[in-house]
Amino acid sequence: MSLFSMKPGQTCARLVEVGVALGVAALVAGCGTSYRPVVTPINPSGPAQQPQSLAVVVSYPSPTADGIATIIDYSGDTIMATAAVGLAPIAFTLDEGGGTGYTVNSDHTLTNFPANANLQEKNITYSTLPTTAQPVQLFSPSSGLWAADQDGNVADVFQSIPETFLRSIPVSPTPIAIMGSLAPAQRNYAISQNNSSTAPGAVIPFGVACNIAPTTVSQNGEADSLEVANYTVSAQIPLGKCPVYAVQSNDNERFFVLNRGSDTVTVINSQNDTLNSCTPFFDPNAGRTVTCHPTLPLSTTAVNATGITPPNGISGMGATAGPVYAEYNTTTSQLVVANYDGGSISIIDVSLDEFGNDSPTFGTTYTVKVGKTATPYPASVTVLNVNDDLRAYTANQGDGTTNGTVTVVDLSSHTVEKTLDVVGHPRTVVSTANSLYGKVYAAAPDSPYLTIINTGGTAPDTVDTTVLVEGNIVDVRVTTQNGSTGNSNITSRRPGGGQPCYLPPTLLSAATLATNPAACWTMP
């Protein structure tokens, strides 16, 4: 009797199978401990770590007190670290990597500090400047540190850590800024408010002439090309009246200088080291006639003075502009300019074709009024790009007696979305995007509170919170603007010389400045 039915021949097959199984078992048993293969997983390295988004604030409680650097976390709006950075700082900036901050202090020292959670006084270094030095601006690209120095009209070059003075390069009288590329480049530019032909008795000194009445100054400025390889001046390029700020395009093809007194932007061809001018010519590669644009007018007064009309006409353009600050938007090849005297921003197409020529739309300009009042005095502007949603935010310094405002502008439709009340009279606005939304920081020199605007979520572009720091705020920067690269805002902005004072004209009159110029750069 069988429990399992079998067909003829199956009995032998099963006996063979059993025998083989017993044989294999014997062989395995004879080899000692059973072998167990070891599997070693291969973990991919993944993408490089992204820069951490931090806001860095420099403030001080009084002119006789040390300045304080404060590091604020992007995600939680919390203070991560604070440390003293020198007596009453007069200028502040971050380097291209966003990891190092620099201040020039009232006691003729230069401070280098870590712009991260490692900020401690033991990690801060100091350099002593000559007692006669009069630095009014810092420029901190990825290699080296530069300063515009009124003592002798020079561009100072520093190297190493702590910063060691390397040399001075003589430039035209009254240099107010050294500007150039973020990365190591062939040259930088010294922006001066006089020129190499200005007679000694006609020199406009650093002060408030370009703040009180910039259109009436007698001298045109000059951009001196500073060759980085041998620290010499290779070209002297004419500018307009009261040049106050400049921006380099990210491709290093064009350099834009803002002339507050002329209501214009001077365009320099960085590759040729000349004005961006030419006789119109036919380019067979582009298949069209190419026109160059050495000057971009920002007001109807400038249109009449230069004889240049933007390709899209002058609709919306005011009679006055007074440009004081700008940012270059890489995504759209636009220059966004804050017009302090005109209460507006200019959105300018500065795109190039694939051959490096000015595009057919180069110079197209849209003017957008900002603020709630007739004289908002936009002291700065920042461009934020979150998922291709492009917006500009302006720091309206004089848009009210108690507090100023921040205006939000849609850069696609060139329209105002809203205007927000902030704490104090903001002179600086910066932004960063490190997630699905961004944040905007507005700093006012007459307040110890940093206003933080949340640009996303269910209620976009609303004041999220304020953060209290030690003393009124000198300036603010962010370590990255987009969460994937470093910092593109690598220059300081000291008041005076045409840059907005710590208080707007509504609170600090031209009559007061005329008798007491130092009131412009004295903290409230």
C-alpha cells in the first residue's frame, strides 16, 4: 500500500534525487562552517551639499560701542550666533562664497569674521589701517579684498587672512566704489565722481553734493579699468554725473554704471574694455544689423538730453529717476534699477545674442512706480526667483513718517502686486530662495528690528516676523540668493557720495545736510 501514487519509473528517479541530496549535504558538512556571502552595498555619493541660507546683520548700539554681527537662520528665523566685530562699523559686506564677512570700523580697523554658526570672537581677525585711510566702500570677490579709499584717491588691494595691505592703485579723484566680477576676472573697475581731466580746484569731494542736488554737479565721473594681473590702469572710460553704483553681468560681457545725476546707466563692454558703442554694422553670423548701446536713459529728461529713446518708447517714464542701486537678473537678462529720486524702478532688457552682440531688444525699459506716497525714495531693490516666478522687492525709505514700506513688483507683467508696511525706514532689502518659497529681509538704520517677509505659502508676501538685534542696523546680507550658489552681493554701501543717507529726505533735509554733511552717515 502506498500513500502516494507513482507511475512506473518514478521510484528510481526519486531514489536518485535523494542520493544526490545526501551527497551534497555530506560535502557541505565536510567543509566546516557554512559559507555565507557578504553583500556590501554601494551607496551613491549624491549631489554636493547646497549652501546654507543665512541672513547676516551688522548693527551697533552707539557710536562708542562695538558693532555686533548677528547670524540668523533661514528656516527658523532664529539667532544662531552673535559676536562683536569692531568699533561702530561704517561699511559691511560678504564675500562671494557667503562664508566670510568684512567690516570697516570707526577705529581704522578692518574685521574678518565667519558668516555662519561658527561666529565667535576667537574666530574673528583684525587688521589695522593707516590713520589717514578713508575707505568708503569694500568689494569682496572670490579672490582678494578691495577698498575705495579717499586718502590719495586710490584703490586699496588686500590679501591673505587677516587682510594684509598689498598696494594702492592711483585712480581718478573721489573713488566711491571698486566693482567687478564675482569670480576671478581680468579686470575690476574703480568708479570715481570726477575724471582724470578734472582741475584740482573743481574736484567734487566725497560728501553730500550728489545727495542734495546730483543733477547740478559740474563734473562727469570716470571708470578706471584695474588690471588684476599687474594692478595697473588700462583704460579711463567716461561716465555721467554722480556715478554711485555698478553691476557686472554674470557672463562678464557687460558692466553697468548708475549715474544718479544724469538719470542714466553707462554700459561698458567688459571684453573690449571700452564703452559699449559702435557704428551700426551688419553681422552676417546674426543675419541682422547690430546696434550698440553706450547709454541707457531712465527718465524723460535723460531721453531729451541724450537723444536716445528706448525701443519700446517712454510710456510710464518719469521726468526724474536718480538711480542708486541695481541687480542683474540672470534668468531674464534684465537689469532692475532702484530710482531713488523718481520713486520707481526701471526694468531693462540687457540681453545679448549668441555672438555677444546687443540683442534687438537691448535697452527696452519698463518703469514701475512704487510705494504708497509721491516720494517713497526706494533705496534698494532685490530680485527673487522662485520656480520661475520673478518678483522685485523695493526698500521704500521715505514712504511714511513713522515707518517705510516694501513694494512687491511682478517682473513679468511689470505691475505692483502689493506694498507692505515694515519696521523703521528701510535702506536695504535682500532676498534668498532655498526651498519652495523665499524670504525677504528689510533693514532700517533707525531700528534694531529686522523685518522678514515670507514670499510663499497660503499667504504669500506677508510680514512673517521681526528679529531684534543689538542696536540699529548698519546693513544686512544673505549668504546665498538661490540656495545653489554663493553670494552675488559683494559690495558695501556706505551712506553719502550719492548713496542714500541713513534717513530719507523727509526726515533729514537738504538744508541740514548742507550745514552738517556727517549727518548723512551718522546712525540715528
